[in-house]
Amino acid sequence: MKVLVVGANGQIGKQLVAFIQKSDGLQARTMIRNEEQAAYFKDLGAEVALVDLEDDIEPIAKAAEGVDAIVFTAGSGPNTGKDKTIMIDLDGAVKTVEAAKKAGVKRFIMVSSFDTTREAIQEASPSFAPYVIAKHYADVWLRDTDLDYTILHPGLLTNEVGTGKIEAASKVGRAEVPREDIAKVIVSVLENDKTIGKEFQVVGGNQPIEEAIGSLSSSE
């Protein structure tokens, strides 16, 4: 399976590409903005597509040609303004969904925010609310398609070394989770078609990742 990783140069994206390249049945194509970022991915044996996520749908669709799945793990980051939140976390996500449809790619994994419900928007601080709103509507847009989607809602992301163990369910308590483990969760989701149509929160826990994802995919 060839996987287009959108946001490949991000903190989750970089680890995800490395894990994909180490797996038996997956191959990464990375969508990155700058040529300077390419060497890292080429050294891993991954394909590289130079596309700015703020461009139109067509270049993204071209990058998606011939792949079997798309993972959207791009984010504007905590140090940007509301404009970038709209451009990347909302418009970038929607354009990538539309590009998937245009390129005929059915499988789509969205890395969202922990809670993107209307209630979460109302409860968010003024500085955080625009991010939750962007993620909310990106999730809504994806749900309303006929794509084979999975939506991940990670807890508070850290740069700690992954434990390989998580808690995953439609609703879990707020907690931290290493980015490394989220990257591994994405690989497990890609390898398990029973996660299609699933949406779940994931935090650090006591259950091995593959077991947790397997249990999730077998639940109603």
C-alpha cells in the first residue's frame, strides 16, 4: 500500500514516514513544502512530492495520484495566528479531502484534535477555540464524504519516547500520549481495514497498540 503523508515534515509526520518505511506492506510518499526538507525522506527511501498545502486542490490531487491511502497529519502549530489555523487545519484539510476524491483515493486517515464536538468549542479558551472550530469542520467535511475514513483524536501530545501502549475508545479521559505512539497507531490503522468508518480518542494506556486498535475495530 502506497501512502501519501500530508504534513510529513511535522513532528508526527516524520516519525510516521520512518515507521511506514520499516513496515512490510507500506510505502510512503511525502508531501512537503520545501526542497530543503527532502533529503531526510529520500534517505529513508520515501517518495517526495513538493506541494505547498496553501496551494489549490489540483497540486495536492496530483501528489495523490497512484496512492492507496492519504494521512492528513498537517497542523499550523501553536506559534501561528488564527489565519494559519484556518489555512492549514481547516482549508488544508478540506482541500486534501477534495484532492483524494479527485485522485480516486478512497482511504483517508485524519489526525484531528482530542475533542472537536460543539461542546468542546463552547468550552475552549478564546485562544484555543479557533483551532477546535477548524478541526470540527474539517472532521464534519470528511464524515460527509463517501471516503473510507478513520479519524484519530489524540490526547495531549508529548515528545516522550513511546511506550507502545495506549487507551483507545470513542471516549476516553484526557491524558498525554507520545507523538511516537500516535505515529504507530496510524500505521496500525492503515494495516487494519476494520478501522474504516471508525473515530476514536487515543491516549497513553496499558494496552499494546495493535491489540487496542484490533479491539476497537471489532467493536460496534
